[in-house]
Amino acid sequence: MRQPALAFVSAAGAHRAATPAEAAAINAAAHRSGLTKHVRHFRLARLIISTKGPYAAAILKPTGRLAGDTASAVFAEHRKGWRLVTTKRTQTVFA
């Protein structure tokens, strides 16, 4: 008796790398947002732009005494540029 074949289809990636201009605009949006006012110095990592909609995602990595805490961030593109929509804390490391 023949067994049905299972086919695994990988989903196509729906994101791309940011251009230097997009990265600079998103970085500026992250630093001027009220959601990040409690963190003075941080950098963006793993910045990706959605190809399906006007969204971007990145990891916010604080430097200094908060260096162990990271947060995922979602940005939305608007008429005047990018805006930080939400953040979610992803990791806490106690030193």
C-alpha cells in the first residue's frame, strides 16, 4: 500500500534588509520616541523592512548599565517617515 507523500513548502521571506537611508530614519525615530525616553543610549540590531506592508522591526540593545536588557521594536512608515509603534522587552540578564 502506498503512503501519501508529505510535501513541505517553505514560506518565502516577507522582509528585506534596510537601505542606509531607511536605517538612519528608523534609528532617528527610535531615539526621538517617547517609548524609549527611559533609555539614554541604545543601538538597533537586526533591522528588517517588511515587503508586505509599511512596517519594520528591530532589536533595541541598550548600552551601559542596561546592556543586558533588549527589546523588540515595531516601526510603522507614515507620510513624514517612520514611527516607533510598540516595544516589548525580550531578555533580562543580571550581572
